[in-house]
Amino acid sequence: MSATVETLEAMERPPVSMGSRLEGELLEVSMGPQHPSTHGVFRMNVALEGEIVRKLKPVFGYLHRNHEKIGENTSYLGSMPYTDRLDYFCSMTNNWAYALSVEKLAGIEVPERAEYLRVILAELTRLQNHASLLGFLLNDMGAWGTPLMYAFREREKILDLFESLSGSRMMCDYMRFGGCRVDASPEWLDYAKKIVDRFPRFVDELEQLIVGNEVVIARTQNVGNVSAELAVSAGITGPMLRACGVNYDLRKVDGYGFYPRFKFRIPLGEHGDTYDRLMMRLLEMRESVGILRQAFEQLPSGPIINPKVKIRAFRPPVGEAYGRIEAPKGELGFYLISDGGPNPYRYRVRPPSFINLTILEDMCLGHTVADVMVILGSVDIVMGEVDR
Amino acid sequence: MIGTGILKGMAVTARNFVGSYFDKERLVTVQYPEERNPLPENYRNFPFLIYDGDDAHAGLRCVACKICEKECPPQCIYIVKSEDKKPDYMGKPQFYPKVFDIDVSVCMSCQICVEVCPFEAIKMDKDFELSTRERFDALLMRKDALAKSNDYYRRISPSDAREVDAKLAAAAEAAAKKKAAAPGAMPPAAAVPVASN
Amino acid sequence: MEALEQIKARVEAAVPAAKIEIVQNASPSQQHSLMIDNEHARDVAKWLRDDPALRLDFCSDVTGVDWLDRTLKKTIKVKKVVDGEEKEVTETTEEKIPGYIEAVYHLYSMTHKHGPVIIRMRTPDRGENSRLPSLMPIWRSAEFQEREIFDLYGVKFDGHPDLRRILMWDEFEDYPMRKDYREPDDYEYEPTPHDDVVEKAKRYYASRPQSDGAEGIVEGAKPA
């Protein structure tokens, strides 16, 4: 396909002063699946005019593992380890979303201690996800790995916590229907409290490294602007939506999992550009530390799983349910239809990264190729979730 | 002045660099394989079968009930039941697995087989240094590679092993009491000892 | 947020020709849905988005569900005359429901922070008539998700600007998520085959030996 300058819409044409030099065709580049900065196997067909992007079509499917069909052939419990592998950075929140949907479907109650543990682990996941995202974004901008390694240093501490609790660093398979699998010992809680107390120092360092940096400001301000109406219509959720100024956080709106008991604020941006999205994550990390401190204080003792739920031969009643949580990347939802058997009839994941990519073309038009990487980095995608 | 942001960032980098000589927290590199981080007790890798005592065949706890095979999400376990029976730790004759294979390239270490096993026969191992020189045959772990003794399990997960041993000892006691209390009962059969050395 | 029956009444008042039914949801989640006919779906959706009380501007999830031909058996008690006496007899009736593919939309509101309102659309059949109106002009978030339903279920959306395969490659034929999808006849060696996979495996290579040397183990002997 070769489009020329004349075939573009009037508003897409370059300003007149450049038009005299550019009478050629658009150059089609495939920023292909093998790329160090595309956060996985992700391909973008961009049509360039010089350095400016005129068209951008994302191509997915390189990591499609047909998770939904596997879910139809596996029992409800057997799908839980598969949900770890959706957004492989944040396995605890994936597990929680799935457990929440099944609990809605079958009407299962969760004991208090289990809900508090779930909140603690979800906020820890949010901390390590946002830290690594900032590291990766700066890496894509050319910071040669230094902020990434600082972020990973903190992430390693949190992953050590997950390892000593659930047995595995990333694929935790920790939540069960009606509670959690393993109880947190007092030593683990002490260790976690120490890590959380040290975390604000790391966020301060990261802020000093990133926020005032002139290169970051020049590359991210007014790049990839999204208006609030477009964001709402396109179904964007998560920090990307709040950077546009829309106050919609599922932790406050739905109030699942005892979040109403904690006091925390929701940071909102104004411009909807990349710099705001970056700042969203920094500010959310601070709020998460606050939630964690409150959760550690309020954690009660008690059972961690509802004893009435069967592990084998678990058959929820006929019906359907849609359960959603605020994952670090956006709204992660599971839609389950049950026909009374041991396997779900329809098992669907609503992936936040996939939906957030809807407006990638709108964000990148008119910017240069280098900005495309920065914008893609700020959308925060993980291909395991986009392709499932 | 332009550039102060970058200078502040450089101060952070310098602090981290210089601090890594003095502060343990800033120097996080572990010189593997000379130093290793200690693994937490809950860490899990691939599953293994437990046998009591010294004999991998006579003491094998697995009774080939095939529950783990059914519940395994990627279906990586393959069991063939034997035709004859052998006595288990309580003296009752039970089937045993003639073939018990786990396809390690498929297993995702989800631990569901451990959760559903009613006989405490399969547990999670901690060994992750499993590289071999061949690609296909070495990825199928057969029964003799999977069967490890209860002493090994006690060494790698002491608190879990203590719980399991206590549970099995309590079950053996209850079964012996029931047999002795039944009217006109035979004297309790000589059970294969459980917690041998 | 108002109850579903009220919403239904108001929609029928606003879009007179639309045919809407409430589909009950038997599970404890109590998430009942509205089924909308295909002709007026876009008008109904536009009304749902623009109505000031509802303002459902966030389409969170678009799902495709495949239903094959089903027969429902119902047992009802009927008064019949048996041997000159009127008695109540239980009769079983069979109802054949033809198959269809449906698209389920979960709608929430970001301005009023309520929801969900779930709407469903069904195709007339699973063959050539599997077309649905695209709701992308109303909610932009349906763009990729309707493409995914087209890719995996084969439902064509009229009015979608860019309907092509999204997760499978472009030259792929057939629709993988349908319940009657037959996998292609290619096979790789699998060391632990189960159930129906064993049948397929037997066609491609000699069946594996049923013993692995276990017959050589003697009781009391140490393992090799």
C-alpha cells in the first residue's frame, strides 16, 4: 500500500512550508515484533512521512495462546494458574480478579483476614508494577538501564516477599475461591512492613531522578495528548484515564475488597500527555504505601479461606457474572458463564492493555517516530494480556 | 539554570554508585554460582513422589488414585495403575502406580496436584538446577527419578514435613485403635513403620 | 441506579419500535441483562449513552458467546382426564432452540459512577446470517473487541470501519472459539497423552510401551 501526500485528508497534510520538499510517498515501516522497546512481541505498521507518523496500525496476536478456549476445557480451579500468566508482571491481581468473578458467580463469602491479605498483596503488586514501568519507560527513552536497575532492585525485594509467601516469584497462584491459599506468618508481616517503610525513600530518589530532568520533560510533555472525552469513549481505564482528569478508580467506585476502610487519595492529571501518565504512577506508588501501612495495622486474625468451598468438583450454579478490579494497568475483568458443570461455558478476560491500545493511533499521529516509543511505553502494555 | 534537573539526577546516580561500596543495600549483585541466595521454605519447583523408609517401591505412598492426573491443568501427569496390590503404611493392601510420568516441559509448578492428593504422596521439590545435555528424553521424569525419600522431604521443608508426619501418625493410630476396639477383632497387623529413623 | 424494568420501560418509550426482553440471570450475582433486537440496537445504545439519568458512556467489555442448537426439556403439570377422572399429570415437553452467537456488552457510567447495565444482541443463526450492527460509532472501545469477536467467532459487524482479523493471522480460516471448531490435523509428539489425545496419538506414532522397567523392580531391592 502506498499512499501519497495528496491522498491524505486535508487536516493530515503537513504545513505548507514543508510541502514543497515532500512530494513523495509515505514510507511504511513495520516496527516489528522483534524490538527491544515494544514491551513484548508487538508490531506497529507505521506510515511515515519523513519522521512524522501519518498512520499507525497495531498488529497483535504474536503471543495468542487461546487462554479463553483453554478456560472452557479446564475446571475453575485449574484456570487459576493460567490467569497468572496473563499479565505476568502482576500475577496476584490477576488471581484476585478471577477469584472475585467466581465468588460473584457462586455467591461465596470471603473471611476478613483473607480480604486484608488480598489488599496487601495487590498493593505490593501495584508498587512493583509501577516501579518497573517507570524503569522501562526511561529505558526506552535512552537512559541505558540505570533507572531500570534501580526499579528492579526494589522489585526484587517485593518478589522475595511473594516467593516466601506463595512459593513462586511471578506465577504465584495464590488466591483461591473464598480466600487465600497460604497464611502470612508474623515474620513475613514484619519483613513486609520493613520493606514498605523503606519504599518512600526509593520513590523520592526516583522522583529526583526523573521529575525535574530536562530531557524527560522535553520528551514527554505535550506528547501523546488524550482528551477526556476520547478516553471515556474508548474505554481507557487505569492511570492512563486518570491522567486525562477523569476521576474513575474502581477501588473507590466499586469498593470491592474492603478498600472503603482505607483512606487514600486518587491522583488526577490535567493534560493527558505522557508526562502526566508518568507522574500518575509515581503518585500512585505513594498512595499505595499509605494503604499498605493502614492494612498492616488493621489486619485481624482468623481463617483465611471459606471452609464451605470445595477444591475438587467445584460446580457453581447456572448463570453468569462479571467481576472487575483495579489492576495496576487498568480495569481487569472476568466474565464467566456457567452451565452447572465443572468447566465454565464461557470464560472471557477483559484485558486493560488491549483496550488501552485502541487510541494508540490517535495519540501518535503527528509525532515523530521517537515519540511513538515513548507513548507506547507510557500506555503500559504487557503482551501476555493483550493477546491472552 | 538549565540542566539542574539533570544534575540532580546525576547526584542520585553518584549516591548509588559510591554507596554501593559501603552500603549492603545498594550492592545487590549475587555472584552466582559462588554465592547463592538461601531459598525460602515455601519455594516450589517441580513435584516429586515420597516414599517412606529406604525402599522406593515398598514405601511409595502413591496409590495410583489418579486424582492428580485429573486435576492437573496442563495434564502433564501420566499414571498406569498396577494389577497387584502392596501394603501401605497402615498395612492395608493398595494399588501402586506401575508408570508415573511427569512431563517437565509442560508442568507449570502450580502445585494443584499437591493440594488435591489425599495420601500426601506428592510434594513440591526445590531443585531448580536441572539442566541436562539432551532435549527430549530428559524432559520426561519417570517414577524412579521422581521418587525421593521422606528424609529428603524433611530436609528441604522441615515444618511441612513435620505436619505431614504428624497427620499420618495420627491416622495410623486411629486406625490401629479402631481395629483393636472392634468386637472379636484380630490382633492389630504389623504395620510398616512410618517414621523410620 | 434504577432497576432494569424501569430502564426497559424508558427505553421502549424513547425508541418505540425496539423489542427488548429481560434475560434473567440465575446465579447469586443478580446481573440481569436486556436483550435488544438487531435493527434498533444502535438507537437504543445511543439513547443509553445520552440519557442524562443513565449516561452509560463507558462500554467496558464486549464478549461473544456461542450457543449451539439446544433442546430444553420442561416438565409441567397438566390436568388430564385419565380413566374418567381428572388428575394432575406431569408431562415433559421438548423445546428446540436453534443456535446463535450473541454479543454481550457491559456498560458502566463514568459520570455517575454506576452500572453495570448489560445488553445482548443475538444473531439469527450461526451460518451466513451471523451479522450484528456494530456499536462502535457509539462507544469507541468496541472497536478492537468487535474485531476480536469477528476473528474468533465469525460474526460480521455492519458499520465497523475496519473489520479484519486481530488475534489470528490474516490468512487464517475458520473461527477458533466456536464450540464446533475442529482442530487442524497436525500433531506433535506428546509424552503424556490423556483421554482423547491418546486416540489421535495412536494414528501418528506407535503407542508407547505401557511399562518403563517398573516390572523389573523386585520388592525389597534398592532402586537403580
